[in-house]
Amino acid sequence: MNNEKDFLVDDHQIEGRNAVLEAFRSGKTVDKLYLQEGLRDGVISSILRDAKKRDVIVNFVSKEKLDQMSKTKKHQGVMAICSAYEYSTVEDIFAIAEEKGEAPFIFILDEIEDPHNLGAIIRTANLCGAHGVIIPKRRAVGLTATVVKASAGAINYTPVAKVTNIAKTIEELKDKGMWFACADMGGETMYNCNLTGSLGLVIGNEGSGVSRLVKEKCDYIVSIPMKGDIDSLNASVAAGVLAYEVVRQRIMSK
């Protein structure tokens, strides 16, 4: 008979009640918790308490959904997705900018779901001199193993912070003197926008772009001039194009 601790799949996807409970108790960074709808016994209550203490996103799903996601087929109604890398804080990002004596330059990602895109953006952020990346807790990919690999080592040098509410975070950072430029096809051409100084570059979801609420919090909307037959760039490519316009303007303003 298998011990429940054997249900742990790997360091990033953990299945089984005792294995998930142990993940919380050992201090692992859990990005998302999946629980089968209707389960409310003692162990499940303990897991929920630990999740609440750590402000972990809890998704209540059907047994069929968990069966599809499960690698062991012994999930016992519980599955945790753990981060492959430790998150930083927004304060850590500002500390790096201060240490370098530079105006803060931060990527704000609104619901990026593709791990390859997130990894590529982290890589771009590092190469263009950005001080960090901020992502939301909900409806977005976290620091999975695929993200870490796609970053090509940049994750070791570029801090990634996770926040509960992107719009609220933008408001708080405005109080620190930051300005925010939102990437959107309907905006002003990037060459006509002032992208110097303390800047947050906001990149939206691969399909729907930046959400309305987040867009309303930004100071200006910036677009990339395009001449081709299709109407948009991949999210990570768009982030790279805009980031290097920021780099160009910063160099020219010195």
C-alpha cells in the first residue's frame, strides 16, 4: 500500500493530502491550490487554513478536472502548484534601482498566461536594464519550471514580485513618483511619448490585452507602429520593442 507522501509528483506539482499539507508546513511557495468541490473534512480544512495564512489562490474544481490534471491519478481531491523560484517584493525592486542610482524601470504584466512569454519578458527585462517585473496572483502564470528555463538565467538577476491587485499597485507606485505607460494598439506612437524617468511599462494578456481597469490607471497609452498585414505582436516581442524604446530615450536624455 502506497504511503500518501509518495503522491508528490515533483517539486512543482504536488498531489495528495499529506503531501500538499507538508508542502505548506515546510515553507514551499505555493502559487495555486486546487481542491475538489464539496470536500470539507479535517485535512482539507487544515490545508485551507494554511492556504489562507499565505494568501494562496484556491481554485475549487470538479473531480473530473483534477483527474485530467493529475499525473499520479491519486490526487485525493488536492493538488498544489509550487513556484520553481522564490518571489521578491516590490520593495526589493526599488532597492535595486536605488543601489544603482537609477530611476526605477519596472515591467508590470497584466494576466500573462503563457510561461514562454513570461520567461522571455524576464529575459528582456534583464537585458534592457529594468529593475524588476511585477505579476498578479490571479489569472496569470507564476514562476513555473518552464518560465525559469525560458528566462535563460535572467531570473537569477531580475526580481519578480507577485501582487494581489495590479491596479492598486499602480496607484501605490504613483505615490512613489512613478509614471505608467500601457501598451495598446490604440495609443500614441511610442516615438512621440516621453518614456524617461521613473517608469512602469504595462503589458497585457496575450489575447485581450491590458484590462480596462488597469488601463484607466495608466498615465498614457503607447502603441508600436506596424506596417504588416496582421494586427498585433506577440506579448513578449511587444514588450521587447517598447523596452528598447525606453532604453533609447534614456540614453538620449543623458
